[in-house]
Amino acid sequence: MINPVQTHIPLADGTDRYVIIEPALHKDAQGKLHPTGLFKIYKDAFGDETHLFTEPAESEAQADDLPDDRNPDYLGKINLSATEWKYEGSLLSYYEQVALVEFISNYRSPEEQQKQQALQDDFPENANPPEDLPLNPGSLS
């Protein structure tokens, strides 16, 4: 995940909590952005006519006027690695934390979804291999 994402997570009472997931990024020597595994979580209000900026920032300067600890919409952060995750904050229940970790782990950008769909369109899962292909990979018999 490179761009912030708006989504919702289910609450124990059956309602939804609307959130923005903002990935922390690292810029390499070539100027390409890479995810760090840290994701800040903010409250969101769907239907409020706001849109996330997904274009690169025009300025490299820090633009945070309101630190997270003073931001009333800040819900905490999730640090996600290949083998574990950790939530830092006190406003999200364990149930909400797990839902966010699952969302982040399974997230595919619209571009990634289009590429996957194109691959599926080129070779549908229900297609049968030609009769003369070996049944066992690496086998010639």
C-alpha cells in the first residue's frame, strides 16, 4: 500500500467504524517510495465529500501542523511485519485491530486488481491444459 485508503471495519455491535489507513513510506536513492510496514489509523466520515490525495506531494517539507497525539481523529498506528503485528494506541478494540491487520494484509491497489483480472481473463481458472501436456510439473512422462 503506497496511498492512503478509506475503508470501514465492523464493530462488535454490528455497525461500522470508518477509517483512513495512511502508510508510512520510505524513499530510496532513486526516489521511489516503498512501504515501511507502519500504518497510521485515523477516523473518517464516509459521505463527507472529502477525497484523499493520492498524487505525490509537491513539497518535500514536513506539513504536519497538528501532531498525532493532539489530533482528535488519530486512532493509533499498526506496525506490520511478515510474521507479527503490533498496535500502538488505546482507542481500537482487539477486534478492530485484527480487522485492520487483515484488511492491510489482503489489500491490493486498483492497479494490482486490474493486473490480476487481466491475467485471469487471459487464462481462466477453469481452462483445461491440452491433453499432451504432462500432468506432473517437471515430469516429461
